Amino acid sequence: MIENEIALYYLAFINTLSGMLFAIDKSAAQNGRKRISERTLHWLELAGGAFLNLVLMYTLRHKNKKFSYWIWTWVIMTGWVSVIIIFKNIIDII
């Protein structure tokens, strides 16, 4: 069970970090400041931050109309959901 807690803490941390940088990028876009690269945002999503970034895409209305960003975020999110389902099924078998 400790592994599940570690995984949850990790996902909470990476989603918080990813969400903060996503919100900072939105603010930078509005104020004409230096932006955070899409590559960095996608790497954070790949590391596990896709869950909060997907919510923020629509609540902050940031990058939700940019198809190239939108599609990669959904692909990464689909991958994460698939991994979680597969991992859960493996644990249920054990």
C-alpha cells in the first residue's frame, strides 16, 4: 500500500508544478512576457501533470484552441489513463 501513497504524492506534486507553470504561461501570454515553451509543458504532462493541465486548459482558456497543443495533451492524457488502468489490473491479479 505504501507504493500507492508514494504514487499519489508524486502525481499531486507533478500536477501542482505543471499547473503552476501552465498558469504562469497564461499570465506571461497576457502580459507580453517570456513564455514557457510548449515542449516544457508537454514534458511535465508526460511526467504526470496532464491531469491538472487538461482541466486548466478549459478553466483558464489557455491553449485550448491550439490544435497541435490540444491533441498532444489528449494523447498524453490517454496514455496516462491507459497506464493507470493496466497497472490497476496487474495489481488486482497479484
